[in-house]
Amino acid sequence: MAAMTSSEPGQETARHWLAPELPGVDLLRARYVRRTFIRHTHRTFVIAGITQGVEAFHHRGTVERAGAGGLVMINPDVPHTGHAAVPEGWAYGALYPSPEVVDAIAAEVVGLRGAAWFTDPVVHDPKAVRLVGRVLRATEEGNALAADSLLRLTVARLLLTAGGARPRRVRRQAGARLAQRARECLLERMARPPTLERLAAGLDTSPFALLRAFRERYGMPPHAWLTDARVHRARELLDSGVRPADAALAVGFTDQSHLHRHFRRTVGVPPGAYQRERRATALPPDVVQGARTYKKQNHPGA
């Protein structure tokens, strides 16, 4: 398994993968220096343990910072960015558990019925950071019992120290309905979206009224939300085996390089590398390990 071992100045490495022993959880190990993440969302929770450097990110109108020993915790569908806050960048390991995984742990550990939520985007908890690292190592070693156990211990710890129930959203009903209708239209016409003026006209409103309603409801303007939605849809297509070039055109990017640019600035790895890792880690751990052992023994220079 590829691990982040280089400490050369300016070197960036990242690996985004799945582990069969942790269904509903994505995994990432990365070191970034110049990488800037555009405003985007995740359909999962983000639990990222910073091991070196400092990351900064925009979150709900403020700029947050997390250094070594700190955890970045982002709730599903919450827009945020990401960039280095120091010249040497930052290194981290991250878990992306689905809402269903976190809600199930919350129900068992704290008796929460309904949607769980992290109340603080950054907490300093070196022990939890080490737990995240141990989850990643367990999956790399194919240790299903340890990976599952450590994941539950990590999420349970954070729910007890920085968790709660998802807050009820107070909405302006007319604006919320308008934004939702615009969202549905953009999803239906993802590959060939209308201009803002035509979108607003179709909803019998003005462009600026639509912009205000959409930003209030989804945390970003329609064009930024659409780029984010395209990347989410491209991930689904890549997971199903669609080639990156075909996925790019299917979701409305002009070509594969267009997808590549936005995918890296949202997911953290190129679409081709993302697809290759997920194909490989979809195999049982013993099969993957056997293939690696064979390659090492028979093709040591590969």
C-alpha cells in the first residue's frame, strides 16, 4: 500500500481509497503544499487528523486553522475550502464515513435518534488524530477487525466530545422553495445548464433574487454548486467503471482535462488515480496482498 513517506520540500502525495472491511467509509492519506481546494461539499462526514504543518479553510463565513494534533471535522453538505497556512503545507489522514455509519454509532453510543452532527469544525485532540492514523494503517494491513473497531472508537470519541444532533434549519419558505426548484433544474440539465437569466426566468424570478435564495440555502452560488454536483456525479460514474473522458462529457465538463482540474481541487487526487485505487481496493485484502507479493518477488523493479 502506498504511504506518504517523502519529506522533500514541495513534494505532494495523496492516496484516496476504499477498504472492503469498512463499507460506507472513504479513506485518504495526503501531504499538500501548493494545493488549493475550491469551495465544495462532501456527502459524507470529514474527519481529518493533521499530522504535520497547518491547514486553513473557509467554513461558514470564517477562516479556520488546524495544526498538528488537530482534527478538522466537516459535516455533510457543508461548503468549505482548503489550503496551506504555512509554507511547508500540511499532512493528514482522513476518514469520510457516510451519515448512515455515523448515525448508527451515535444511536449506540450516545442514544441519539436522528441525524448526528459535529458542533466544532476544529478540535485539538492528538489522541483522536493517532486513532485516525491507526484506522488507516489497519486497512492498509488488511486487518478488518482492527479497522472496524478503531473506526467506531474514533467516531464515538468525537461524538462524545464534539457531537450532537443536527440543528434544525430555519428557512425562509419562499426562498427555500425557489432554491430547491433551481437545484432540481440544474440536476436535470447538468450537461447543458441554462444561463442564470434563463434559469431565473423559468422560475418567474429575477437573477439576483435567485442568487440570494440559492446562496442562503446551499452556501454557494448556482455555478459553484453545479461544479460541485458535477464532481459528485463524476465520482459515481468512475465508481461504476466509466472512463474519465466519458464521465467528463456525461456531466458537462468540456473534456477530460476540465474534469481533471476540478476533480483534483475537490477530491484531492486526479480522476484516473481515484478510479484505479478504488478498483484495486474493491478486491478482497488477501487477493490484493497476494498480487503485491507476487509483483515484488517477480518484478522487483516495477
